[in-house]
Amino acid sequence: MRIGVLTSGGDCPGLNAVIRSVVHRAVVDHNDEVIGFHDGWKGLLECDYRKLDLDAVSGILARGGTILGSSRVQPAHLRGGVEQAKGHVADLGLDAIIPIGGEGTLKAARLLSDAGLPIVGVPKTIDNDISSTDVTFGFDTAVTVATEALDRLKTTAESHQRVLIVEVMGRHTGWIALHSGMAAGAHAIVVPERPFDVEELAAVVGKRFEAGKKFAIVVVSEGAKPREGTMEFSSGATDVYGHERFSGVANQLSVELEERLGKEARPVILGHVQRGGTPTAYDRVLATRFGWHAVEAVHNGRFGMMTALRGTDITLVPLADAVQHLKTVPADRYTEAECVL
Ligand code: F6P
């Protein structure tokens, strides 16, 4: 068989582990040929690719980013994009495409699959917000990075008796904030799923100071917003692809909390450091398992499907189901966290 693989959307630790696994399973076990498209769907649309053999994937397991490059280009956004993609798949004699990506990439995968292309998707995102899979690789690494940062920030916050408002990634969902906040013992966690009231937040932090504590750490997802009418708030602009940029919620919150508490408050935006660098062991294993199962799905003709983790097993779920809605933080998970804040 001839299989094309690509990585699309925001990068994420573990992408190289999937690519490596796909090549090993396909080339060694099935005698397939694998090509890798450069910069996501853009590579497929421009026929820009390279052959991936065992040498090409040697030594990449622990490397962050993606050796293939990534972009946010989606075939459906370009006039004639879907037809062009179909034409190139036929010209290149591809039997299957394995796109590795998040929400936007998987939606494009579904669209191309509906248009007749043989596709098996692999989910990735540090945000952990793809439904139909219990976990996405990249999430564990992002939480580990954020937790380490929070541990470090506690010591400087304490020295200066400050409130630090730490903004973590998570445009639509609060998984990184919830898990890193719990792991580091933050004093408040603010997520997009629960619009915040700045007065309530100030009261929570204020109570801590009244109890004699010298500092406070507030973790906030970049996509968090205030409850309507509770605070002046400027939402983020959009980028060239129409994606919402982060709003600088930590900057805005630090000003508001400083005013209300009479304590020094500082924003800390962790940003892309959460996406960079080597994946954790957990993410390497999950990514490797996804790659293995994606190749199996190709050989079993299970097109239009996506690999997913359910419990401890890897299964296949229809792409159509996976892109229906995002996996948000359920209220009871927040309640559990609240108890230890
Ligand atoms: O979806 C992953 C993610 O890292 C989000 O958490 C974040 O909002 C976004 O990508 C940032 O995207 P970009 O790298 O395009 O700024």
C-alpha cells in the first residue's frame, strides 16, 4: 500500500512519535510505502511531500514539534481545494491518508472522507478537547509544563506577597487549567466552561489573605470570560484564519484583582512553552499506539474513522462523531477541584 501522512493545526508534543510509529508499522510489518506531506493539508494541496523510511524517522520519538511541519490551511477553505486534494491522491497513487490533527483538521478529514477519500484520522491537541477519545496526546506534556511553572511561581509569589494570575492554553475548554491547577495546588481555577465573576474571585483570594496566607495563585484558561455584565472585558481579535486569539484575560484580571484586593497582582502568560519540547512518556506511548492502530485501520479498510483511547484500549470511532462537539470540563470535575483549592 502507499500511505500519506500529515500533521496539521497547532503543533503538539507527540506528533513525531505518531509519524515514527506509522512508518514502523507500515514499512516493517506491512511492506508499505509511506510519504509525508509538508505543512499539513497545504502539502497535499501543493503536492509537496517526501518519502518516509526508517532512516527518516530515526531518533525522532522524543523530539517535540513535527518533522513534517504544520499549518492551519484547510482544503475546504480554498476554492477547489477538495477536488485538488482528490486529484493529488489519485495522481500519487495513495491508498490512504492519515491526517494527525485537532478539531479543525479532523473536520477537514471528515469532509474529505465524505468526498470519497480513504482517510483514518489521529486526534491530537494539548487542549484535550476532542470528544470520542478519553485523552489526546500532548495534553499530559502541557499539564506537566504548566504544573512545573506553577510550582516555580509559588516561591516568587510568596517572596513578594503577590497574587499571580497564570494564563494557560485552552481556547474553549479548561482541561489544562483544571489539571495543572489541581496538580500544583492553585488557589483558584478559572475555566471557559464557567464564566467568572471578578467580585467572587476577589472574595476567594481575599479570604486567603485574611486567613494569614501571604500569596495566591490563580490559574486561568486563555478562553475564560467574565459572566455577562460583571466586568468590562475586551475579547481577543481574530488571526488571519479567523481563529480567536487569546484575549489577555490574565492581564485584565490582574488589574481588576489588584484594585479590589489592594495587593500586588501580576499576570503570567505561559503561552507556547506548553506546546514545545519533548513529550512525556505517557504522550509518547499514546502517540505510538495511535500510529500503530491507524495503520491497522488502513489495512482493514476502516476509512472515515479516527483512533481513540477508551479506558486503556485503543478503538476506532467515526470521524463524524468525533467532530460533533468539543469535550468540555464537566461540572462535577470542577466541584472535585474546588474542594482542594
Ligand atoms: O489548540 C491548541 C492551541 O495550543 C490552543 O490551546 C491555543 O489557543 C492555540 O492552539 C494557539 O494557536 P496558535 O499557535 O495558532 O497561536
